[in-house]
Amino acid sequence: MKIYQVNTTTDNKEIATNIAELLVNGGLSPCVQIHDSIMSIYKWKDNIQRESEYLLTIKVNGEMIYDVKRLIMENHNYDTPELIITKSEIISDGYAQWFTEYYSQ
């Protein structure tokens, strides 16, 4: 079963949790994982930045991608949040059934 995973990061655990709960409770994603304490190193306004961040992995069907983007943009604390989409495939029959049932509720 083909799905998408959307990744975004934030430096604020409350923001990460809020976005995850809004996505799941709002019917946009059946599952959001929050990975704790990743280190991001990037260049911003000509300076190298080092940040401890939370990575959200958001599982979504293709129909919900732009709604997920809108919700993240409205609730994120960064001016330019990372939004990266990866095509994925569920290979577990039970997980695929659970994923499908979430969207049919």
C-alpha cells in the first residue's frame, strides 16, 4: 500500500506534540512519531546553526498532504519549517488495514 511520510522539525516539544495531536485528532494522519533530541546543523542567514530538535514523522495518504502542510504552517513556531515528503509503502497487511480503517472513520 502506497503512503507518504511528511517530516518536519521543531525545537519545541510542546509545539511538536500539539501538531501531532492536531493531525491525529483532525483525521489527517493515523500516526505521528516524535523523535526526541536530534541534532540539526544547518546554515541560516550566513551562520552555521546547531540545534537540538524534535523530528515529526507524519504518515499520510496522498489526499491529505496539502491539508497536513496547511496545519503545520498554521501551528509551527518556525518562519520556514522543514517540510519533506517521502513516498513509502506499507508491507504489513495488518498495519495497512489499520491505516485504511483510520481514513474510513
